Amino acid sequence: MGKTYRTLRKIIIALLGLPVLIIGLILIPLPGPGVLVTAGGLFILSLEFEWADRHLQRFKKIINQLIDKSMKKVREKKSLK
């Protein structure tokens, strides 16, 4: 039962995560939450697939860098006032 369960889990996660990831990638150039949907798809896939987890970690790193950069600019503007 263990091997069958793991295989079935992998298939279900792939069937749920891949469409979310594809829709997110399509939405990125369009107005809307494309980046969030893409991250959601990667999160779902990362539950079972190592490659998706690597991409999700890279995505988180880039987002955190952007947040830090934005916060730095906000602090600079506040200190100029």
C-alpha cells in the first residue's frame, strides 16, 4: 500500500499543481494576480517534487530581495522629510 499511496499522491499533486502553475504563467503578463497564482502552483508542486521546491525557494528569495529594496526606499524617503 505504501508505494501505491505515494504514486497516487504524486499524481494527484501533479494534476492539481500543474494547471495552477500554467494558469499563473499565462496570467503574469496580464493584469491580475499572475505572480501569486504561479507561486501557489509552485507551492502545490513542491509538496512532492524537488524541482518545484527549488524554484519556489528561488522565487521566495527574489520576492524578499524586492521587499527589502522597497522598504529601504521607503525609509530613505521618510528620512528626507
